[in-house]
Amino acid sequence: MKVLGIDLASEKGITGMAIYDGSRVRAFSVKSDKEILEAIKDERPHVIAIDAPLSKPKKGMWRKAESELLKRKIKIFSPLLPTMIPLTERGIRLKKSIRGKLIEVFPGAVFDSAKIPRKNTQIAVAKLVKKVLNANLEGAGNQHERDAAAAVIAGYLYYHGKAEHVGDRTEGSIVIPKNKL
């Protein structure tokens, strides 16, 4: 079973990626959509878990997903915040090119459920990967790669029925852990 996690950046940023193959999580960075799509094609994951808005709100600044997370005291940004618009547009564009089971996730919710600071260390994330996946973490030298590893955890939990969809699936939902990690 394979899960690919993506911490998508806007066009100019570094995108963190991580692949879980059943025994390890290997994290790495890429820049272009082409590199992302090639990794998906090469790895052929069962689940692709992406940290980026994959849709816009039907009306207003917030989708139901973000509103529900905020009610649960999980801090998140609106997909229409001016600094988020390029990321949201890239996520929507990539969604059209990705073949396979694609879910939107939020690493912040994974870290919050494990009581790990969102800006964390490789050691903290390696411990979480070991605890949840019983796997070793390779790489994750920057926060983007650590967020991609958290996206892998959300995708793994989703695959095993231990995650929930928050929001409205017609507008766009975010997958988060059902329970504390």
C-alpha cells in the first residue's frame, strides 16, 4: 500500500512530497507541476493526500470545511485569502491532471491531534511517523517535507477508515484524523 503526501506551494515555492511504501516514508522537494505529476506516475500510490485547497467557496470567503475546522479550534486560512489565491488556483489546476484517489488534507490538523507544534523538527515528525505508521522517516529536512509526511499520515488514516471528511463534499472537504494521535 502506498500513500503520497504533497505539501503544495505556490508556483515560486518549494513543494514538499513524501511517499509511504509500507516500511518507510521518504520525503523530498520539487518545484514544478511536471515533477509532481511524474512522481505520481512513477509511484502509483493508492491515495494522494494534498495539502492545498482543491476548490473555492461557493459563496463568501470560507468553505464549510474551513468553517467547521475553525469551530473545532483548528486554525486554518481561507482559500480566498490574497496570499492563498495562487496556491488555491494551482491546487485546482493540478486536481484536473491527477489520476487516482485524491484527497485534500491539512497537516496542521494532524500535528494538532498529536500535540506537536506545527513548526516542528524532523525528530518530532519521525517519532509521529513511527507511532502511526510503524515506519522510518527519511529526509524531511525542511518544513515542507515534514508537512508532506503529515499529509501521508492523513492519507494512511483515510485509507484505513480512521479519518473523517470535514465540510461539504460537493464544495470541497478536508480529511483529518478522527481521533487524537
